[in-house]
Amino acid sequence: MPSEIGKQRLFDFIEELDKELTEKIRITAVGGTAMTLLDLKNSTRDVDFESSSKNEKALLKAKETLNPGFEIDLFWNGLIFAQQLPDDYNEKAIPIKEFEHIELFALSPLDIVVSKIARFNERDEQDIKACIQKASITKEQLKERASQLGLTAITAEDFRYHLTLVLEQMF
């Protein structure tokens, strides 16, 4: 079983990542990483970051250099897991901390939920429930945000089915 990565371990890793970079970049934590930074859960199994594709080369190089002992997934330009987030996801992201080279944000809890609906495995279901409860997300907010998504790797039909399950089972 993968080791759990708590908030302090995330900050320690990001500090090391920051040392590997030479220019200022913005990264947004997504998935369980964002939830851990936002205190919506105690830990995550891997690290998931989103950034602009212009930062891809620098982040990939830094990732290879560090070898932190856990999985790191990088996403680009709002394409998270299986769908394109709405254009304003960066504006809705929550500032976490500024390092020398990294401006760290976390995806908003509402955007975490919509990004997890596409895959919707057992862990995602637990995370969705936690976000809804701890961030007081309403059914109406979720329906509205889901309507703004640009679906890509998942069919609209599959997403609507997963969304229906979430709306029926969690509200």
C-alpha cells in the first residue's frame, strides 16, 4: 500500500521542488493533494498538480531530479483527469502559500468534486462526500458547475450518469 502523504510532507516536497526551479511558476494542487492542503482530508496517496503547459519542461525536470518516493501526476492547462475544467478554474482556486519560485494554489472544493466525477471510483466517491460535507457544497452549485465543463476523455453520457449518481446518493 502506498504511504500516505500528509500536509507537512506535501509542504516539504514543494519546498524541495521550489529549490529545483529557476523561475516563478503557478501550480494548482488538484484531487487528494488539494483536499489535503485544504484540510478536507488528512492525507493523500499521490501528488497531483496542474500548471500551464509553458511550465511543463521545468516541472518534469524537477520531478525527475527529486524522486520523492511517491507518485506525482502533472496536468496541464485545466485538463484534469478526464475533462477540461471551466475557463475560470484558476480564478476560483484557493491560494495556499507562496514560495520563492512557486505560487501554490488548491483547486476549489467544487472543482475537485467535478474533476472526480469523471473517474468516480470508490476513493473518488469518498472524496466527493468529504468535499460536499466539509465545504458545504449544494446540489445546485454542483449542477451549475458541472454544466460548465468541457468534457474530453469521458463521454458526456458517462459524466451525466456519474453526476446523477452523486446528486441522488449524496444530497
